[in-house]
Amino acid sequence: MSSPAAIDNKRMPGRATPQGTLRYAARFQGRAAPGHFREAPGGLVLSSIGIGTYLGEPDEATDKAYADAVVAAIEGGINVVDSAINYRLQRSERSIGAALKQLAAKGFSREEIVLCTKAGFLTPDGEMPDDANEYFSREFLEPGIFRPEEIAAGCHCMAPRYLADQLDRSRRNFGVECVDVFYLHNPETQLSEIPAEEFRRRIYEAFQFLESAVAAGKIGAYGLATWNCFRDDPKSQGYLSLAAMEEIAREAGGAEHHFRFVQLPLNLAMPEALLRPNQVVAGKTMAMVQAARAVGITLVSSAALLQGQLARNLPPYIGAALGLKSYSAQALQFARSVPGVTTALVGMSRVEHVRANLEVIGVEPAPRDQFLKLFERSG
Ligand SMILES: NC(=O)c1ccc[n+]([C@@H]2O[C@H](COP(=O)([O-])OP(=O)(O)OC[C@H]3O[C@@H](n4cnc5c(N)ncnc54)[C@H](OP(=O)(O)O)[C@@H]3O)[C@@H](O)[C@H]2O)c1
């Protein structure tokens, strides 16, 4: 049997770099329209569309489908790959790991690909155990990886020892030494369960751990992957202030902290991050897209197609404004054109969907005035 160190040695070294991602973009000169590749603060060059790996069954057919889809995406001009340890019970991360091996054999280097994942939700290993409580108790409680009082809503944990465990599992699943962006997954899950001060303390300790993971070369940067908290009304219980989160990162990591990414849903049906002025930065009230820019955070949007629903029956004025034929292309063009969004994630387990969605990379993102007209017309 191999020792853990020997297994470690087999991991793909390296990480996404400014030079590697720039070289990736250069492969698509002439095929990708200006504006498809965007430079994030820190110098990484990201594609305007990223491949997500959330939906689908935890079975072998979907494992293979995702591996093929990730290969097709990277071959086609998409260099942002998004996962989470709980997606399909760790199987999506393993599909990406299989794709990375195939891509290496095809001449794509680790330095070209921006690999992102998330931790927070309790996750079985590959399949649902007969008795989930017994599994989590044996795997995490008994070895002291988390304590019962660190679990919120029966499913969520941000304790440093747990994050360390999850990060090592994700690195193993991907077969890499370093994950480029490591997100706390839906931290707002804990907001209704614990007092605000305790929530702040948990985020601080999580960020401290994440800074140490950067220093150890296990992650390149970290972020918050969210659903409601940055889109909500400031008065709601589930709301978070981006400036307050950035302040915690400064406390944990100093002025050069590595809290660099936020993920939230932004699509034709969920435009709050663009339209709702719910954030205050340096005394000014603004929407999330502006707040993220003001604090130097790269914004990644999720659910570009509202989990497939925007791939059918959009009103005709959207096509008239954005000028692409299929509904899915129109919805993607909207998501990737939002000023302030660097990458719009779209879930794709089928190669045919990757190929269809690659159509938009040959088109420039909608210019600001065209984009804003869309909202005047929608009233
Ligand atoms: N809180 C969070 O952190 C959070 C929440 C949600 C999502 N995300 C991330 O964002 C990614 C995208 O969101 P999502 O996957 O939930 O939803 P989505 O991107 O809005 O939609 C994905 C669905 O659309 C289908 N699809 C893709 N291209 C299509 C096309 N051209 N025509 C018709 N259908 C098409 C996919 O089918 P196939 O699979 O069959 O190709 C899949 O069923 C996720 O995968 C995940 O990485 C993060």
C-alpha cells in the first residue's frame, strides 16, 4: 500500500498563474472575441464563462459525462472550472480530476486552468451511506474533526479542523497540490442559527485557517460562495455586508489578505447583485457589482441559466436587445455581460451543451448601453 506521502507525490503540482492563464487565452486568439478573457486583480486571466458541476446524479454515467464536458470546455476556451466537495457526493471533483489528467496528456498545463471548489456542507464519500449519522459520527465526530456544537442546521460546519480535512479531500479528489480558489460554501446557512457575534468569530477563524492554507501552498486564494446573503435586503436576517467580510479578512490576514472571490447567483431572473443597492463601502451605498470592485473582490456569478429554466421561452425583447438566436445563448450573454462580473458559471454535464454554449465566446459581451436598455424595456 502507498504511504500518504507517496500518494501526495502523484498529485499534479503547480497552480493557475498569470502567465499560464495568459498563455491559455492566447491559444484562442481569433476564436474568442475581445472581452471574453478578463484579467482579475492579482493577474489571473479568466474566461467570461466557467463550467459548473453541481447538478446530476451521483452515478458512473454522470461521472464520465462531466469528465468529457470539462475536457471539451477547456479545449474550447473556458478555463474556469467550479465545483464543491458536496456536488454529487465528491464525484464531481473526481470527474474534474479525471479530466485534468486527460487535459495534461493533450498538452494543457495546470498553470492555465483556474480550479475552484467549496467546503461547508457535510458530505458523504461517493454514495449515500445507509446511516448518514453513523457515517458522520465515525468519520468526523469521533476523530475530533468537528464538535456537535460546531454544526449548524444539521448540515453545515466552518470549523478550521473541518475545513482542513475537506481541503485535503478536495485536493485528493482533484489529484492536485493546490486549489486556486477555495470558497466557504453558503456560509449564510449559519446566520439564522447562531448570534451575529458568534457568526463573525467563526468567519474570522475560518479566514485565519484559509490564510494559513495559502501560506502552505494548498490554495491560491479564498472566497465566499453564496446564494442569498449578498442579494438580500440589509434588514433581513440572512444579509451580509461585503465590507464587513473584507474587514474580517484584514484582521485575519492583514492588508495583503487573500479573500479575493465572491460567488453569487446573477441571471435574467435574479438581477439583485446588479440592481439592488444593498451594500455600503466607505460611506457610499451601492450594488454588489460595484461593492466587489470597490474592495478588490473578483465577482463570479452562478446559475447563469437558472438551473436550465432560462434555456426556454424568454420574452422576444431579450433576443432583440442581445442579438443571439437561442434562449440559452441570450441568457449566457446577459450573465457574462454584467459590468463587474468576471466569470459567469453555467452547469454543463453534456458535451453538446458545452459546444452550444461556446458559441457566445465568439461574440463580444454586450456593451453597457445595450445592456442597460434591456432593463428600461423590461420596465
Ligand atoms: N451557492 C453556490 O455556491 C452555488 C449555487 C448554485 C450554483 N453554483 C455554481 O454555479 C454553477 C452553475 O449553476 P447551476 O448548475 O446550478 O445552474 P445553471 O448553470 O443555471 O444551469 C445548469 C443546467 O442547464 C443545463 N444547460 C446548460 N447549457 C444548456 C444549453 N445550452 N441548453 C439547455 N440546457 C443547458 C445543464 O444541463 P446538462 O447538465 O445536461 O448539460 C444543467 O441542467 C453550478 O454548477 C455551480 O458550480 C454555486
